[in-house]
Amino acid sequence: MADMARLMVSKKKEIMCMLESLRSLLNNCLGALDGTYIRVNVPEADKPRYRTRKNDIATNVLGVCSQDMQFTFVLPGWEGSAADSRVFITLLMLDIPMGRDFLPHIEASGIT
């Protein structure tokens, strides 16, 4: 039990250090991002890929909005079975210049 408590304290310190190092990057953050599911109709053969953990058939969509609730970026088209982290990692791998219109870059990337 004591080993588990030490491990938890160690992990908490590690996470706090990571958050502190991210603080300077997030200082001027004025928006939010989140994923959502949108129910879709797909061919029977594709249903397993689009089945969510709650057994719905849906597509996973990542949206980013500014502080004034305006969408600044949307990454649609992921199967419902795709984890949010997988969608987010794909977003990070896209070469999108900051401060520009995102949609032409997404279309050029070939992601649908």
C-alpha cells in the first residue's frame, strides 16, 4: 500500500511539472477544443468502424472555437471508434500555420 502511495505522489509531481512547463505556452490561450460524435448512416460493412463505445453509429469530429464562441477549426470524418487522442494527435501532425485560415490546409492534407 505504501508503494502505491509513493507511486501516486511521484506521478502527481511528474504531472505538475509537465503542466508547469506548458503554462508559458497556454498563457495567452483564448479558446477551447473538444470532440463530439455525430450520428451517421453508413453501409452495413462499415458499421463496426463507426460504432462508438456506447454502441451508436457515429463520426468523431474535433472542433476548436475562439473565446467568442466562433468555430475556428473543424476536423471531421473520423470513425466513431477512433479515440479522441488519435484524432488530436493527427491534428498535431498537420502542418498548419498558426493565425491563418485552417480549412484550405485541411483540404490540401487529403483528410476527409
